[in-house]
Amino acid sequence: AKNGGKGRVCRYETTLHTRILERLQLQAALDRAITNGEFRLVYQPIVALGPGQLRGFEALVRWHHPSRGMVPPLDFIGIAEESGLIVQLGEWVLRTAVATAVTWGGAAYVSVNVSPRQFRAPGFVDLVQRALAEHGLPADRLVLEITESLVLAGRDQERIEAELEALRGAGVRIAIDDFGTGYSSLSYLHRVPVDLIKLDKSFVDTITTSVSQYELVKGIIGLAHALRLAVVAEGIETAADRELLVAAQCEYGQGYLFARPMSAEDALTWVSAVPAR
Ligand code: C2E
Ligand code: CA
Ligand code: CA
Ligand code: CA
């Protein structure tokens, strides 16, 4: 037993060592990835749940590493956030998404993920306004997805709220991403200027199997509506999910039931296939 224990410790240390090394290698590779043009954006449709009509696309980043192949965002967004590279990467994502949305001719908006560190970086509001102006995209064709942690934490809260207000004043809409996962207090919704909430997939996953989860989702949607916020449900995979969400008055949805994230080319085909609202 003693030997076995030692072996486990050894294995554990080896694993840890490997992980740290991997992380450092990934970080170094990330630094070069932007200049090497290794990132791509894919676009996932967001539809009106009742009629199923296209409303917008969420832009999602993909990293095509020369030797590792496709690295999923969950494996590098955290590292990019810690190293600060997310500011540069986020700027590339924003500009690329805005440039692509112009090709949709007003038929769909683009929804862009903004990490807390990127939002807090100096000049973020200016960057958004310049990107829109340079590409000629109307501000109401852009949604920024922010996280609950951005609007809850810390001493720069007033500045963050003023910047959100400035963006909304310019016509950009703000969505709270992964809504319901992070914090138990919902009171910030009264204070913070937002337009949409994105109901996290973990809620959607359980509504067909648990009555109490479905009641909870209905409660969240009711609360959002009382605050004049629209709701986008994430991760809709089945027709049953969709029906329950329609019955709960949820306005918009996104998920594999409608489409997986796709290339900009395929997104353009989707736009031309679906009549504008
Ligand atoms: P997210 O913002 O919650 O994005 C939704 C994720 O759910 C995406 O994963 C999407 O591909 C996936 N998804 C959509 N519909 C379904 C479904 O029906 N079933 C299942 N199982 N999954 C579905 P993805 O693309 O791997 O992105 C993961 C996360 O990485 C995102 O979660 C977001 O937090 C982050 N991320 C992606 N792109 C960016 C970016 O450009 N900037 C920043 N800051 N974060 C990003
Ligand atoms: Ca998102
Ligand atoms: Ca989300
Ligand atoms: Ca999520």
C-alpha cells in the first residue's frame, strides 16, 4: 500500500509538471497566434423561438494551432485572460465580427463575447465605436455579451456602468451571458443597463426532466420580462426544449436544434435563405 501511495504521488507530480509545461507552451503559442493568423470566427444562429426566424449570430472564436489542430476556446480563453492577451485577441474578434456582419446587409445582428479584462482595458468604448464607424455597421446590429462578474465585482463598478450606458446610448445592445450561473443575487439587474439575458445551457438541459427546474426557468424569464429584458435561451438541442421555452414566453433561442456554429460563408448562405424581419 505504501509503495502504491508513493507511485500515486509520483504520477501526480508528473501530471502537474506536464500541465504547467503545457500551459506555458500554449501561452507562448498564443502570443504568436494572432500575428500568424491562426484564429477564425464561426457564427451560430440566434432565432426567434416562435416562428424560428433568424435574428442574429453569436461569433465564437476558434484556434487552429499548426500542430495541435483545433484548440477549443475553453482551453485558451482562460490563459489569454490571465496573460492579458485577451485584450488583443478580443479586439481582433470584435473587428472581424463587425466586418462580417456588414455582409449580412442588416438582416441579422452579430453578438460578440467580451471578457471582463477586455472590457476593463482603457479605450474599450472607443474601440467599439471606431470598429462600427470604420466598417459602417449600424450600432443596432451589434450585441456585446458580458458576464455577471463584470457588473458585480469591485470598485470600478460606477465606471463600468457609465461605459455600458455610453454604449447603449450609441445604440449597441448589451446581453448578460451565462445568466444564472455565477451569482445568487439578481438585484444588480435593476441597476445595470442591459437589454438581454442569455439563459445558460445548464438550465435549458434540465427543463424536460425536472418540473422544479422548469418552474425556476419560468421564474427567471418572468423576472427578466418584469425588468423589460428579453431572453435568449442557450444550448437548445431538442424540439421538446424549444416547446417548453416557447410556452415559458422565452423570445429567442440558440442551439444545435437550429444550427451548429458555422463559417462566415455558410452564415451568409443562412442570411440569404431566411427572409429579413
Ligand atoms: P458561451 O459564450 O456560453 O458560448 C456558447 C457555447 O455553447 C459555444 O461553445 C457553442 O458552440 C456551444 N453551444 C451552442 N449551442 C449548443 C448546443 O445546443 N449544445 C451544446 N452542447 N453546446 C452548444 P464554444 O464555441 O466552445 O465556446 C465556449 C466558450 O468560450 C463560450 O461560451 C465563451 O465563454 C468562450 N468564447 C468563445 N468565443 C469567445 C470570444 O471570442 N471571446 C471570449 N472572451 N470568449 C469566447
Ligand atoms: Ca456567449
Ligand atoms: Ca453563454
Ligand atoms: Ca455557457
